[in-house]
Amino acid sequence: MADHDDLTSDSAPPWEEEPAERDENTADIFGAPPAEPVAAPAVVAPTPVAVEAPSDPDAAYTVLARKYRPRTFEDLIGQEAMVRTLANAFSSGRIAHAFMLTGVRGVGKTTTARLLARALNYETDTVHQPSVDLTVDGRHCKSIIEGRHMDVLELDAASRTKVDEMRELLDGVRYAPVEARYKVYIIDEVHMLSTAAFNALLKTLEEPPPHAKFIFATTEIRKVPVTILSRTQRFDLRRVEPDVLVKHFDRIAAKEGARVDADGLALIARAAEGSVRDGLSLLDQAIVQADRGATVSAAVIRDMLGLADRGHPGRFPRPVGFRGRSGGGDAGSAGPLPRFGRGQGLGARRPDPAQGTGRPPGRHRGPYLGRHPVAPVADVAEGP
Ligand SMILES: Nc1ncnc2c1ncn2[C@@H]1O[C@H](COP(=O)(O)OP(=O)(O)OP(=O)(O)O)[C@@H](O)[C@H]1O
Ligand SMILES: [Mg+2]
């Protein structure tokens, strides 16, 4: 009945409610003013990036790894060689058009990519050229950090692997930046792109317009075609040394008003296997182990990491089917173990000489599984 009422009501049928097509620049034939211009939709929406933690204590908790994302190149720990090279390139005006940042998980690739985007577009009232000194926020810094700058486009290759998506992105490359100096394309996890998408990228990467810069980040450099690699300037981000990590965690714990035993911090640093993010996640977990104001002891952290019992396989589970050298038992004595790349599970892989660049000699003998390394239990348990 209701339907019937609707049909017989005075309201116009749906096809008459649709706005009539008309030229927006001409006046209405009945004298109405021209229609408001409609804003053109952005081709690629930038992915929101991490923002500083809100100071409101009631606001949602931000994990330490996000809260302490470096805001300047000086804040980056353990990557001095890369920072020095970049600083020299910037000061001499020899800035590459494409950068490839590689290294294991959580050593600062995405962070560096965003810092680079800011450095390339750095501008203040007195500075009118790219600069790696980001101590004072430039005109574009805030919006780049918040992931809403029109000229800095961040693409997660892991979720946009297809060639059509790459073509859509590349279509926009020829247009000049709207307000910044350079149009910066950050392509994270670039190894996930399909072969066709990589091929679509080749031509632009060979001769990009002068206003375009590309920054790629990947944990799996071997999966990136050599044709792409040879068109980029490569930076290998290193695993961070345990003593550097300890100092970093100590500073952060102090800022958080938490007390953590020095031996406990050393245990966390060793378990992190050179990854700052892994270490900060463990620190996050450690801080809540003690009551507010009390010190988190090394014993508690040892327990948390699963090291109290030497026979325990460690904090992170071993891959299904993994037997170590003698089929289990003392994980700490499990000799030279296979290493797995990110998300690779048990895929048989040879050790990668390229990955070795960031690995201090004689360390990190344990395998790692993507973001969750199997802690080298023997190393940690026999630690400092
Ligand atoms: N070199 C570093 N110095 C200081 N903090 C770091 C560094 N590297 C990583 N971090 C911390 O780890 C967090 C994650 O870093 P980032 O996202 O840059 O890692 P990533 O190398 O891109 O890792 P993934 O390969 O997993 O994407 C940062 O927010 C920061 O807190
Ligand atoms: Mg990253």
C-alpha cells in the first residue's frame, strides 16, 4: 500500500530528480547564476601516515614505535652512513631522481622515505632549496608528516600491485607539483609490484620529468628487477647494534617515566636482532610488566622473552616443521639455521649476500620469520 502511495504522490519520479546536464560556465536560461565549479578528484589519495601521539592521557594509546618515529635525520639511530651520504648529496646539489631503501624490518626505511620527501620539499622563509636539516619544520613538513600533502603520494605496493594502478599513478607524473618543489612518489614494499607494473615503471624511471622524485622501500631487494635497481640510488639500512639500541630504549623508557633494569634493556636489544621496531614493541610489552613507578627487572623480561627455561623455544614460535639441528630440545645449540625472508614461511632460500650488508659479523645466527624473528636464544641467554 505504501508503495502505491509513493507512486501516486506528488513527488517527481526519480528520473526527473536527476540534475540536468548543463554547461557550468554559462548562465541559466532563467537567469540563475552559474553553478559552483566542482573540485577535480585527486588521482591518488595519499595514505595517512603516523602522527605524533596526542598529549591527552585519555586519548587512544599510541605504541612506542609509532610515537617515537624520528622527525629528523639526526633522530635516526644506526644509519649514520646513509645520512652522511644523503647530506653530502643534498649540499652539493647532486640529488638522485630515484632512491631505493632496503634493509630488514623496522630499521627505518619508511621513516627515511618520509624524511626524504620533507627534505626534498624543504622550504622556509629563509631556505629555498632541498635540505636535510629538518630541525625546524618547513612550510610543507606538517602536511607531509600527516600524509595529506598534494605533491607527496605514498603508495603501498603490497595492496596496489597491478599494472593499471601503476599506470594511473604514472599518468600524473607529467603534471607539475601543485605547491611544493617536487612531486614525490613513495612506493613502499616495492618488491610486491607485479612484473607488468615494474615494466610500466621502467620508462618513467629512466627519464622522469625534472619535478618528479621516486623513493622506493623494500625488505626484499632480490625481488626487485635489476632493471629497476640500476635506475635508482640504493641505500642499505643497517641492523642497529645492540648497544645503540640499549641507549635508545633507555631514553624512551625515561621519557615514558618507566624504569627498566639495564640488563633487561640489553636482553630486549639482543632479542630485537637489530630491528628498532621489534625492540620498541618488546619494550612496550616490558613496561607494563611492573606496577607504575616500580622497576622492571631483568628476570621479568627474561621471562617475558621466554628465556627463563633454556629449553623454551623463545618468544617467537618456530616455523611449523622446523626441527633445528637435532630435532628440537636445546634451541640455543641449534647451529647454523636457515634464514627466511619476510612472509616466506618455510620456502627454501639461500642466505642472501645482499642482506648481509646490514648484519654485524658473527651475530644474529637465528632465523627470522618476517616481523617475528626467532630470537637467537643462545646468544640472548648467555648475554651480558
Ligand atoms: N633507525 C631508526 N632510528 C630510530 N627509530 C627507528 C629506526 N628505525 C625504525 N625505528 C622505529 O621503528 C618504527 C618503524 O620504522 P619504519 O616504519 O621506518 O621501519 P621499516 O624499515 O619501514 O620497517 P618495515 O620493513 O617493517 O616496513 C619507527 O616508527 C621508529 O619508531
Ligand atoms: Mg616500512
